[in-house]
Amino acid sequence: MGTVTLAGRHFYVEVDLRRFYSGAYPFPVIMLLDGNVLVGMCGKEWSFGRLVGAPGDPYGITQDLLDSARFLMMARPGEIVGVKRDIVREYGFHVEEDSPIYSAASVACSSYIFLERIKNGIIRVHYYNKLLKETDCPKFGGKHKGTVELPLVEFVEDVLRISGEYLREYSSLVEEIMVNHGKEPYDHDVLWDWYREVKKLYEKRFVKKKAED
């Protein structure tokens, strides 16, 4: 197996399973949101001006997507996970005083992603890509940081599509690669439970409501 691609309406994830790093982020990963580079890096000399994968983790991506979707559908005003509101502001992002915020800390090395639910069912994804900040590639200069808005329903649909495909098609392969490198394989059963829970919440909140309307 070479490169795995997982795509929804807004998110695109690319994982190179041919390379393995012995650390918390074992595979090269590119992650885009509406074309914005949440995870990835570029160098004029060492990547020849092309965007390439940064150390990341497909398990961590799936974990944070599912956990954030569950949180953002259920969170009460002002709830936060994994980060203080002032820390998000220190990265230069405006966040509301009472918005739920989730820090996606398990996705990739040196990528900081904060998901904020604001009114009218909108998600703001604030991202700061430290590796891309240091790029000398003109194409990506100044594009290491930004905020993308998308509807909560479309965010959850992307989460279910990406995580479902990963769990069905690639999780066993990731486990096999880890075992071959002498590492303890991930417990994907936990993510399957989260996937089923998020799917049930999605159907209750969006599918059932749409049918009632």
C-alpha cells in the first residue's frame, strides 16, 4: 500500500503508509480544509517546491475528528476541551466569549487546530501550521494560519465519511504496519464505538429534524 486518500466535501487527508517514523506521529500526512493547508510542509530545496506530508497520525486524525464532532453537537455554551480560550487568542484568532472550543491535539506535529462552534450552526476551524510558517516556497508563503467556516452538519458528514472509510479500509493495515515495526497497535475498537455514537447523534440531530420539517 502506498498513499491513502480520504476526502469529504471540505476535508482532504493524504497519508503515506510507505514511510514510518518511530514516534507519536508515525506517518507523513497532508490535511487540507477547503484547500487550506492544516497539515503539510514545503521547502524549495528538499521538497522541490511541492507540498509534502508532515509527521502525523491517521489514528489521531480520526480520533480528533470523531471526538470533536461529538463534542460540537452536544457541548453547552462556554465548554472547552484541551485548550484555554486565551491560548487560542494568543495564536491571533478571535473567539467568542461563550462558544464551545475543541483543540485537535492528536492530528500532527506542529499543527495547532481549534474548532469553535458559533451561532446558527456554524463551525470555525482555526489553524496554525508551524512547519508551513517556516517555508521558503512562495506558493505557500503567509498561508500557515487562517480560519475556515463551514456548517456543523457538513462538518459532521465529512467526519463520518472520512472516519468510516479509514476504519473500514485502512485501520487493519495501519495496525499491521505498526506490528511490523515492533510497535503496539492502536485499539481501533474504541474508534468504532465513537463512530457509531457520532452517527447516531447525527441522525437524531439532523436526519430526524429534516424529516420532521
